[in-house]
Amino acid sequence: MVELAGGALIGTATLWGIDTHSRSGHVGLSLLPAARGKGYGTDVVATLGHYGFALRNLHRLQTETLADNTAMLRSAERNGFVREGVLCSSAWLLGEFLDEVLGLLGQDWKQDPAALGPVRKVGGEPEP
């Protein structure tokens, strides 16, 4: 991911683990410390939701994050994800064993076109 204003690298994002039979996938993102707290996470989850549901016709998206990762929980929940359950002892990170799973079904997804920002043509100018 790059910041539109200056082109600076701010992190990575991916829709991974796509299962074409079950029409599901996983949302993942990581922001550099300087990019956190600026709303990029919420924007990226919205963009990956659009890609997964509108373009790939997926039925379900989910994200796994540490239970104390409030920024990712907020970003996902602002985009309609719900806390479905807890995977106990599924990850080890600095003494933390608890991951939380958030899921979103395509039928429950409410796309906010404003969250995606201006649509750009190849060449750079925003659509009216």
C-alpha cells in the first residue's frame, strides 16, 4: 500500500487463502507504525471487501487478529465484520495465545462507495 498524496509505502494488504469451491477468503493487512491511526486500515478493509464480494463474487470473508489488536478489530467492524468466535491458543506472539476471528457474509456486506475514494482511470485523473 502507498499513500496517494506522496507515494510513501505505508504497509501491505492482501486477500489470501481464497477457496473457490466455498467462495471464501481471508483479509490481511499490516501498517507501518507511522501510518497507524489515520484510517488507512478501515479504507483497506473496505477495498478488500469490494474486491472480494463485488469482483470475485465471494460468499464470505474473514480475518484473524490477536484479541488485543483493537485497531484491526475496529477497522473490520466498521466494515460490517462481526466477532464470531475465538480460536484459543492458535498463535504465539510475545506470550499471547488468543486470536479472535471476525467474519462477514456477502449478503450482509454494505458497500459504502465513498469509502473507496475516487475511481481513477489509467493515467491518473479521477472519474467525475
